[in-house]
Amino acid sequence: MAQKREEYLMKSTKIIAALACSFCGSVYASDVSIYGMVDAYVQLYNGGNGTVVDFGSGGKGGSRVGIKGTEDLGGGTSVFFRLENGFFVDNGTNTTAAQPEGWAFQREAVLGIRNTDWGTFSFGRQYTLNFGGIAQFDAFACSLGSTINNFMAPAPYLPNNHIPGINGASGVDNLTRRDNSFVYESPSFGGLKLSAMVSLGEQNKLNSESEMSNKYGNSYAAQAVYRKGAFGIGFTYTYQNLAAEAPNNLKDPNAHAALYNLGASYDFGFTKLYGNLVYKNGSKAAVRDTNPNIMVYSVSTKTPLFSGSLLNGFAYLKNNTTDSANAWNVSARYDYPLSKRTTLYAGAAYLNNEKNVNYTINGGGGTSSAPTTNMGKNPWTTFVGMNHTF
């Protein structure tokens, strides 16, 4: 397995290098650049089985390297692309090591066209409206210390994970990014932006079925976001027909889930207040053996302090399906910029689980996995890290 990860990482690196070289010859025809982020942190983490010292990657933001570019076609129209892959600073491996192999650009692979009058169309593997709708109304933007982030996608690739999250709960129910997706975003109409997304599962049938179908794994979403001065508000609706797995873990061939997210923010000047209300309702056995019906409330603030920013958060998850499966957590993090591209950060978080759940304290997408939290235990962490962008 280790040799496979090394071979895959080397292959991804060669692809990025080759693409970068090929773009150099056309730099005058289009605007192409290499960009990235390197993030590392160390934490004291207690998940109910003693305190451990853990070195992690991707606290304030997932470590990544990417290539992006635009070409001006004239008349307010341009073509753009993004190719982005993630990696772990702590061991140098690719973030796809624990996920399906074959991804050269796991974080994003997007091609699109935009026009100042009619909006933007994009295609490929890209962020979902569900994730974006939550992250933009969270002071932490769903990174380490974000209280709502701990209820997003708990251990999505563990085969026996039955804990529901508002952004995914298994490999078939992951709503951070989607393959085969089409996204439209309108121009701003007096502060109002409308978006729609369709993602194709491209599956023919469930293991137990003989009839062919193209609906499995499909996801559909719509979003409206309004911003005016210090105020912002947004609503996102997502519906998905859940994908089949091998072996088939979906007891219901019509398994589906719907998510509703209402978020808002207001900048008071001395602090900025954020809030999210997310409701998820799934069909019987929609996610493996669970019937997810959960509600999550979150509130967070971002306050300027001593040339940096103090972030605070609280979130509560109510499980309407399983008894004694609620949870809440609180956090604080301080970000101090050393320069425009380098930031030091430090913080602490505490999460309270009822006896039938074991939610953990996680970083954002592409972060190192948190140490194990025992069922019904209350994890806590203190951490310090550095983030650099280029």
C-alpha cells in the first residue's frame, strides 16, 4: 500500500510538472499560474482514550498545489480552468491515499466559461453548492476549529461508519465535491446571485438489479445568495439519489437524501456574526443502515484583535432518528498574519457526544484525519499551526 501511494504521488507530481511546462509556451496567449497552500499544525488531542500529540496537515486550509488559467475571448467573455491536487505536509503523501485511486487532481478539475452579462458555466469535479452554502456563513470557513465542520462529513471513507453528517456520512453520500458536475452561477442582480448544480453518478444499475438506470449517484442543487452592505443571507437546497457500492450497502434501491441550508451573516464593525441552520432528511436506509433525519444549528464570530482575528464558534446537532445521538461543540482560534501570505494560528475546541455517537474534531477538506474518538466520549484539542500561500 505504501509503495502504491508513493507511485501515485510521483505520477501526480509528474503530471503537474508536465502541464506547467506545456503552459509556459502559451503564457502570452492566456493567463496561467501555479498556486498553492502549505499548512501544518501540531495538537494535543484527547478522544477518550488518553491524550496524544498529533502532527497534522491542513488546519486553516488543506495543503494543495494547482494550476489555473484564463483566456480573454473579448466582449466580456473568458474561458478558465483549475486543476488542483492536495497533499499532507506531515508525511508528503497525496490526500487521495485513503480514497479511490486514479485521481490526479482530487480537489478540483474544472473547465468553465464566464460572461459579465449572462454568468458562469463550469464543468468537472468541483465544490458543491451545499458545501459552499455552509462554508460562506461560517467564520472558520469549515476549517480547524469550525464547530459546524465537525458535523459535516464524519469519517466518510470508513466502511462501518453509520454516523450521519450534514455534508455526507459515507463514500456514497459525500457532498464536499462532486464528479461529472455542471454548475451555473448568475451575475449579480442588485446583490442577488442564483446558482444551480447537476452532478451525474454515471452508474448503470445497483448490484441487485437487472434493469439499467442512470439515476444512481445523481445530485441536484439550487442556491440563492443575497448580499447588501454588511448583510448577507443564503439558502441552498440539495437532493441526491445515493450511489450504489460494491458490495451493495443500500437496502433501499430508491435511497435518497435532501438537505436544506439557511445561512446568514452581519458585520457589526467590531465583530462579524455568522449563522447556519441545516436540516437533512433521508429515505429509509439512505445511508447504509441509518435513516438520517438531523438538524444542525451553528453560530460563530470573527473579531479583529491585536492585528489578527479571534474566531469563536458553537454548534449543536439534533438527531431525530436515533436516541442519545445528539452532540454539541465549542471552539476558539486566533489567526495572526506574519505577512500577506503567511499566518500563524492557535486554538482550542471541545466536543460533547451523547452515548451513541463519536463525532470528532476535524480540520477542513484535505486535512489529516483526527485521532480516534471513542463512542460516547467527549474529545478536546489544543493546537498551533502555520499556513502559507503562494
